[in-house]
Amino acid sequence: MIKPNKNQLIYQDLEQGIFFHFGIRTFNEAHVDWDGKNMDIHSFNPVDLDCEQWIRTVKEAGFRYAIMTTKHHDGFCLWPSAYTDNCVKNCQWRDGKGDVVKEFVDACKKYDIKAGLYYSPADFSIFDCNMSEQEYNQYIINQLSELMSHYGAIDLIWFDGCGSERCTYHWGDITKKVRSLQPNILIFSMGDPDFRWIGNESGVATKPCWNVVDRVHFSIQTEDMDDLGGKGSLWLPAECDCRIRKDNWFYSDEDEDTIKSLDELMGIYYYSVGRGTNLLMNIGPDRRGLVPEKDSKRLLEFGAEIKRRFSSPMASKKEFLVDGNKYVYKNEEGILMNHVIIKENLMNGEHVRKFVIKGTPYPYASEEILLYEGYNIGHKAICHFPSLSLKELTIEIIESSGEAVLDDICIYYCQSVE
């Protein structure tokens, strides 16, 4: 049985993170990925940059980790890299003495938010510089060594596979260096991954969504998958990334009206966290260097709604009777419910392959009715069904690959967004 390591379990417990796309793209409205257009390095000038404002918003919304783009596909670096002139040291911003990465990581540590750094291995600013394969890989190692050495503990490194179809990476050397400098780091998606991309940018997981896989998606530009370098099946929990605005990862003046509704964000939450994955929600800080007010307001509403629905269960596992593979809750007076949240103990692997939830309606029904049928439980399964008053609720594990143990069960009655 394939099992997670301790850091992977910690990652899955984080559940929700915020993605910050910020860089020279923020100041160049017309630019799109891979268009090859030059962007004036002096256009980067976030005069009111306040990473603490970003991270306070993350904290208040109830999210537990944050990831920032240190270098996107355009190659512009948000730290003063010694290996390129295409970075903040050559900007007018703070007279070339600024370091966004430092301010971001420091803010995460201040507010007890796990700090993650995004790095695009594919870099169109140097694709045509006649670098050899070895030189290009050494460039990546050199830059990652700076990021892994200068800012204290880094919790996650997020490698973006987009554009990498034309590249050959020496992942053994790259990840060996990263892990030597940050032994507890979690690596996303590429090289020697600890967690994986779900395969879309809509924030949704398939059903079922297993934690053990033998192949991973690596780029939005291709449907091809990576076979994990012949390593076979691995424990790789999935992360669902998406934007709070409709189309743009980076800030735009033109799309404030596309901020997702609270109702849509809750749907994404059910399709991601509710299917056992992590949710990574993107916000683009604006040209001041601040999280825009309307994005911040919606994110806080989202966090408050999750808390409103799920912070106070009506009953939990300790009130269930265990009968073999059945967990039974009884309340002779009847209780109105419409959600059951189940968590499987994953320390010894993922065992549940199929389960059902049945209920006996209040007051006079004697036969159970089927409320919900599922496959994986994994880290968390949010099981939603039409509201009904029940005097008995049964969760039955129909199929399992071994002895399945449920960590927790919680019953809720949640009214919809008002």
C-alpha cells in the first residue's frame, strides 16, 4: 500500500491557498503569454507595494498558504538575481534595491502562512540566447539556489510546466539542489513532485480523484502526461488552481466585472476541497502593489461563507455507533440535514473505494433511502444532498482495499448563499 509522507499529510490539511500572479506583466496590459513582446523593465514600479496587506487578506479569509510568482514565463525576476539583468535590481522601483520575494516571505512568516514560490522553468527571455542545454539547466539551478538560500524556510516550490514542451530539464540535478537547501520543501508537479496539478485551470477535480497516480499532467498546452520518470505509482495529492476573475491571472484594468460570484466560488470549493484536493485561488495584485479592493472583499466573503456553513457541526464522529463497516447516527426526534463531511485516516494509505450514505426519514418511515453514493473519501469528502429531516443516518463502506478508518464525520444543515 502506497502511503503519504508526513509533509504531504500536512499539505493536505492546509486545504486552501492563494496564488499571487505579480510581475512585469502586471504593468503591461496588452501582453499575453508567449507573445515574445519586449516589456520595458522600468515599467515595473509598484510604489505602494505592501505584501503584508496581501497576506493579512489571506489570513482573514481562512486560507493557510500563499504562492507568489517569482519569475513567470517572461523571465523577469522579483528578486535581485545575480544571474540576469532582467530583474528588480535594474528597475526604478526603490532605486533598484527592492526585493519582492523577501517582502512576501517575511509577510507569510509574520502571519503564520505557509510560503510558496512559483518558478517557471520555461523562460522565453532566454530561449533564443544560444544557451546550451547544460547552460540553461545551470541557469535554473543558480536561480533556484538563490531562492532557496536567501529567505529562510520555504514551504513549497511551484514549478509551472507551461511552455516546457520544447525544453529538456535535468530534474535530478535541479531537485537535488532544491532539497539539499530546503529539506522540508514540497515540490509541485515536476521533477520529483510531492503534489500534482489537477489538469485544468477551472478549480475542479474529477470524481473519483485518487491520491495515488502513475502519471501527471504538466502543461495546459498539451494533453500529454508525464509518467513520473518510470517511478511507478506515487502518492501525489492534487491541487486545483483557478482565478478569482474570469480569464486573467495577472491584474487587468479591464475585467473587474468578471470577479466570480460567491455562489460560483462555493461551487468550486465543493468540486475541489469537497473532492479531497487542495484549492489554489488566484488574485492579481494591482499596479500599486496591493490586492484590489473588490477582489479582497469577495475573497473575504468566500472565507466567511465557508466558515458559516461548516464551522459548527450538529453532530460528529463521537456520536456515531460503529458496526463493522457501518457508522450509524441516531436521533429519534429527527434532525434536518443536507451535508455530511467525511475524512479518511490516510496515514496508512487510501483504502475506501466506494461508500454510500443512507437515511431513515422522520417521523414514521421504517426503510432507509439512499442519500449519496461516492467512491473516494480521501482527505475530505463533502457529501451534499437535498435537505431532509432524518432520525437515522448510516455511512457504509461498500468497497475498500484494506481496513478503512474514518478520521471524522460531521453532519450539517447549511442554507444556501443568501
